[in-house]
Amino acid sequence: AALAENLAHRAREAQGAEALIREEVEAFRSWKDGLVAVPTIRALVDRFTHAARAEEADLLSSLPSLGERERTRVRASMDALVHKLLHSPLTALRRAGSEGDGVELISATRRLFELGTDGTPPKAAETPDPEASGRPPVRRRDAS
């Protein structure tokens, strides 16, 4: 009886482990598929950041009396604006890439923003998007 009970418990635990493995494999596949969007995401962030830096430089050159604190606030505002403007497009690119149907959206984005077609982003942005790091997702689980 104890042997049968032990075997049944092990079988239940094995089923749980198999379900966990399937879930993690699917998360990894989704992450891996989403990598197709990373060069476009980086290029898009770089394009917007470069434009923001140019506008920031023009603005600051016309306001030479600004102190370092104000200059820092101008840069922070420009960065915040870039992130706000790109939030929805980057989310859509990540989602499309991870769902495996991102090729058309990525291609359209690269054409729309003149990012090139070779898949390599221009020079890295000064303030890269931390969500486009290319690292797999880290998921926390209870220790139960």
C-alpha cells in the first residue's frame, strides 16, 4: 500500500513537472521568436533618441543661461517623451515578434521610419531601451 501510494505521488509530481517544462519551453520559444524584432526596436529607439538629442542641443544652445540642473531636466524630458511616443509601437513589435507573425510589421516599421532592410540597427542609442536587451524573460515562482 505504501509503495502504491508512493508511486501515485511520484506520478502526480511528474505530471506537474511536465506541465512546468511545457510552460517554460513555450515561454522560451516565445522569447526566441520575439528576438526577430530586437534589431528593429533598437533602431527605432536610436532614431527617436538621435532626433531628441538634436532638438535638445538646438534648444540648449539657444538658452545658454540654463544651469546644469535645468539642462539635466531638459534631457530627462526628452527621454521621457521618446519613451512615451514609442511605448505602443515597441509593445506591438515585441508582441508580433513573439507571436511569430512579426515579419510584416517589422518590415513595415523599417520602411516607414527608413531604418534600412538589412536587420542591423544604426549606431546604438545613448539611452537604450532596457526592455530590448535580448535576454530571456525571468519569471519568479513560489518556492512551494
